[in-house]
Amino acid sequence: MQKTVIITGAILGGLRVVLGAFGAHALKETLTASGRLDTYETAVKYQMYHSLALVLLGIIMNQFEHKMLNYSAYSFIVGMVIFSGSLYILCATGISKLGAITPIGGLFLIAGWVLLALGIYKS
């Protein structure tokens, strides 16, 4: 599981670089004109923070063993997909109703941090 978590974090981190560059170059005018540049940047930032968290979590899993660490990884991944994914789609399509599911992703991200702390504490 450790290797899978690190690889997933690395892939999502690399994807973040691609999406960040795409937003900064190809989409900047469109995002600025629509007033969604800040939203896009938020999605990119949160994806990067939590990609790094996954890589570190994979390393931590080598030192500590507890099933909550696995749950933490799942929470980070689901949270990134829902949080950042909904913001990317919102920026691309303008469907503002997608903003309603973004907080669900945020809750998964928060749960990931709580589960990380509990997993280390209980191991």
C-alpha cells in the first residue's frame, strides 16, 4: 500500500503541474475574463498540498502501521478528486451548481488529516 500511495501522490502532483501550467498559459485570459482565475488557482493549490501529503503519508506508512493510515490515503484521494475536480469542471464549464459539491471534497480532505493523526497516534 505504501508504494501505491507514494505513486498516486506523485502522479497527482505531476498532473497538478500540467494543470497549473495549462491554466497559467492557455486558460489565463479565459479564466480572468470569467472571474474564475482565483477558483482555478485554489483547485491547483489544494491538489498540490494533498499530493505532497500523499507522498509523505506513503513514507510515514513505512514507519507506522495502522488501518487508519490507509483510510487517510483514500480520504485524501477522494477529497482531491471531488474538491479540485469540481472546481476544475466549474472553471471549464461555468456550471455553478458544481460549487455545491466542493465542500464535500473539503470534508474528505479534513477527514484525511484527522485519520492521519489518529493513525499515527494509535500505531
